[in-house]
Amino acid sequence: MNVYPLSVSRGTADGSIPVITLRGSWLAGIGFTPGALIQALPEPGGISLILCDENILGYKELNTTTKGKGGSLIRVYIDPTSGNLQISEKSRCTRNAGLVYADALLARYEYRLIRIRKLPNKTKFIPAGKDTTTGKPALKIRLSGIWLSRLGFGHGRLLTADAKPGSVTFTLQEKGVEHYKELSIYARKNKMRLLQVKGAADEWQFEIGGSFLETTGFCIDDVYLAAYEFGRIQVTRLDFEQLGF
């Protein structure tokens, strides 16, 4: 699935200028090469980045038309510090799309077109992985990063995983490792799995995969969102149509 997670960053220290930046070698593969002219247009829930071909209107006329739609013209450039291809859209189109600093976004791309949509509040994009411990590829859901600790999922904490059709829910357990046996019995009785957060610093992580996820109906090629609150994270399949793609 051609998707790229990103967020709105600060163009100034106070965050008054919202910026969207995409970077990586994948841009060239869809025609966004250095110097290419891009038309950025606000749309409900996000932005579209459209590659302008050789038969475009004169630049002045195109610029006028684009501004009339609340958009902006930008170009692909090479970031001198990393050498990566990069596209940045500052203020005009981003603001007109109703996007603000720290909004979580998801870009879906194809040749000559990138469509960006805002994710629902308190959700994160979760890339799917593969579990090969069973001898054949199977889905694995892995959550990692410092954001887990802000939800109470710190190093060593115990949690249960509950798989239902269409979702898997991770719930933080108040009891610590000294109650591992008791919690393990509780999890088995309720057809859950007992997990423990591992790692350190910004690498806290936990994962679940294999046959346990069969109930969900998830597939390896699907895209997933995690809706979160303190002590609870629910992972579901992303509905592109519902998100406005």
C-alpha cells in the first residue's frame, strides 16, 4: 500500500505557520523529481499535491488560478543536509485546509498525485509487520515509541491483548509483574494474551501476531490505525473512503 505517515510541523517557533513536509527517494518514483512544479490544493480534510505536466498554462496564469482555489505552487527540491528529495508546503494551502501544528496526517500516493488527509484525533498510523515464527508469513502488530509511556505503557508494565472481529485492544493492567501468574490465568480464561512492555527510552515496544490475530480478519497488506487514551489502545483497519481518500 503506497502510504506515508507525517504530521504538521512548525514553520516558526510559536507554531503560527503550519508546515507539511514530505521527503524520501519514493518521490522520484511517482514523478516528483528535483525542480518539478507541484500544485498544492486544499480539500475537505486535507490537501492534494498534483504534479504539473509540460502542457500546463503559463506560470502566471497557473499561479493565479491556484491561489484562487486557496492553494499554492511549490517545487520539489533536494535537502542539502540529507540529500533526500523533499516537498514543503508552508502556510497558505495548509492553513486553508484547516490543518494546524501537530495534526497527524496520512499521505496516499500514486504516479503524479499525492493526497494527504488528517487522521482522527488521538489516532496513529501503525505499519503492519510480518511474523515468520510459524514458518509462513503472518500479520504482526507492533507498537513502539515514547508515546506509549505517555499512555502509561512504560518499561516492564503488563497489558492484555484482546482480539475481536475488526480490532485488537491493548489494556494496561494496574497490577505489576509480581502478579504475573494471576494475570496470566485471567488472560487465558478470557481468551486474551498477556504482554509486557520492553525496551528503554524512546524504544518502548510490545507486539502480537500469528494465529492470535486470525479472529480480527486483518491482512498483512492492510493499513492500520491505533486509537488511544490513557491505559488503552485499540487497533483497527483503516477505512480509506471514510477518511476522505
